[in-house]
Amino acid sequence: MDTITASDFGADFRWGTATAAFQIEGAVAVDGRGPSIWDKFTKQNGKIKGGHHAEIACDFYNRYEDDLELVKELGFKEFRFSLSWSRILPTGTGEVNQKGIDFYNRVIDKCLDLGIEPWITLYHWDLPQALEDRGGWKNREIIDWFSEYVRLCATEFGDKVKNWIVLNEPTAVAGLGYTTGMHAPGKKGIFNFLPVVHHLALCNAEGGRIIRNLVHDAYIGTALSCSHVQAFTDKPKDVRAAQRADAIMNRLFVEPALGLGYPTDVFPFLNNIKRFTKPGDEEKLAFDFDFIGLQNYFRIIVKHSYFAPVLWLEEIPAKKRNVPLTVMGWEVAPDGMYDILRQFSNYSGVKEIIISENGAAFEDNPENGKVVDERRIQYFEDYLKSILKAKNEGVKVAGYLAWSLLDNFEWAEGYHPRFGLVYVNYETQERIVKESGKWFASFFKN
């Protein structure tokens, strides 16, 4: 395929960039914000590379106006950001922090003044610590806590914001936060996984219903981390291992939302989730989303393993496969983007797909006031070509949100991986638009 431009995707295709509150805002103890699980997690020795924290991060809380001007400068028409639950409800429920509401209204208003469509993500991993102290996502009461939070947000912002994402990557919340302990709140144990998955799935649908009832003309979706899964060989054990991995990585949340239930057909362990279900839950899991957000960065290749109980599989690391890698050790695999789009398009209940995150971390070194990141430009061009190929074949992909506007706090990896289209000097908070950001501006103009 020759060089592409935005016009190849059609006049109605939506182009934006994405961020998350904890990764960019800073101001963690300012204007009434309560602590989140990530505030506590970052203070624990050895949890974050380099001992980094997000107390300042990109200082978006104070610099949002200038940063949103950069969104416009780069040519994007959509801006995805998340709300900090702790900034709005410092203890998770009850008393509202008006200063938190006011901050997000200022962000929304600035977007609208610049002609940028705001996209709200309701939950991007930063649960109020007060709720974790009461069991967090393992406690079924979180359905009520989350519903209270969503009703408040829909009421406060729904007159100005029409684009809503309920959850960000719930599989990561359950797997990294409550099973491996690699992310906040740092819980470990395979049997934590099941109740957390079920409560996330119920909140996913209930959040959608609340927004539908309270926000006129809302465009409602959820954002799922998805990777095309391949078996290392065609041996039956490897093929079954790939099916189990696919059930967890790609099917676990979309199928309950579509009324199909959990993917127990290839992963019988999920039948144990019945221990945490109540009468009527099956119906409550379903919601008719306007779009499904796919967040794709890489593909994975797996094989059977006798040394990994429950899943009985292991991933073949990309670094062992002699393939192009990002700083995160992820394979650069644009064909995987095409494959996962085709896979999700096979669900009759998926109306539209938005690529709600896609991007890459490479080594970025400013020289003479410039950041030349040619590998990132090539990455975006190759992945966008795969998306266009799928779109031209009839896949209903309706938008693309690049990750991320700014270099930011990359969770357990700290500040080393840089995903931004804009370079951030974390000591001075200076911003430098990378060549990839300028590439997007040209991509839209052409």
C-alpha cells in the first residue's frame, strides 16, 4: 500500500489522542483529591521501576490549557481523558469534591472552545483507596459504589460530553492488579481473578445503562486490551493453549456484554465464576454498547506448558523470536492489528469499533530542540495501513485514538518508556512536539 493520509479513511472517521488521569495529572493531594490505590502502591518499595511516583507526573492539572492547545496543533479533533474517581469522590462514595468537578468542567470547556470533542473514560485503574480498604473489586458492593460514581459523572458532565468509555482494560485490572500483583492494589492469587472479573463485567454493563438513561445522544463504549493470539505450533496442545489465551485476552469481557456469557467453552476454569454469581446476573452482564474500544499494541504467541497451572500455557517472548521490538519488549506487529479487527468484526453484536489506544515506546533523545522518532512514525504508518485494510474490507472501524498525547507515568514501568507524541522533560515540564506529532499534523493536512 502506498503512503496514506487521513482522507483515505473517510470524512466521518474520528481522529484523536488519549491520556489517563493518574498518568498525567499530578496534583495528587491538591484541592480535596483523596488517595487512590496507585498513590499507595507507588510508595511501596520495589513496585515501580526507579522508585518513581506520579505526584507531579506531567502536571496536567495545572497545564491542561497548554496541553489541549497541543492537541489542536497536532490536528486531532478528539481528546480522550479519564476522570479520577478520587478527585471527584475522595472516599469513593458520599461527599462530593466540588473542586474536582470544577477541574473536569474546565478541561471539558477548554476542549469545546478549541473545537475538540471530549471523550471521558470513567475508570482507568485508579480506584479510591478507601474502597480498596473495603475489599475493592473483590467486594460485590462495588457495583453500588461504581453506580453512584457513574450517576454523578453523567449528571455533572453529560450535557457537554457525549462520548463515554466505561472501563479501561478490565482484564489488566483483574490480572495485573488482583492476580499477579504487578499493578495496584498488588493483590496475588488466581482465585482473586474470578470475583474481580465478574464484578468488573457487571459494572461495565451497569455503567453503560446509567449513561444511556442520563445522557441524551450518548455514544457509549468500553475499552478492551486485545492481542491477536497465535499457537507456536499446530500441535493440538499448543492450539488449545492459544484458545485459552484468546479467551482471557480477547473474549472475557466482550462476550458477556454481548449476552454470550463467559468463554467457558475453551477455558472451563471460568465455570468457577458461578460461585460469585447471583440470580439475574446473566442478564445484567449484557449491554448494547454503541462501540467497542480495541487497544492493540502487539500480538502474542503461546505454547502449552505443564509448569503454569490453570492456564497451562506460556508466552514465547518477542525478544526470543528475532522480531522488531519496542522499549516495552513488545513485538511490532501491524498484521496483528488487522487480525484482531477481523476477529471482533465477526461478532454480530459489535456495532462499531474504535481503536481507543495504539502507540509505541521507543528511545527518545532531544537534540537541538527536536525529537526525531522515525521508528514511531513508521509504527503508526504501518498500523494505520492495517486498520485501513480492514476498513476497506468492511470492518466497521470508526475512529483511532493514538496513545499518547504526552510522555507520562507508565504504571509499574515508571517514566522510562515514552509513548508520547509530545516529549516531556519531567524536571522542567518543558514540552517538545516530536517528529511523530508533526507527522500526524501533516497526515491530517494532506
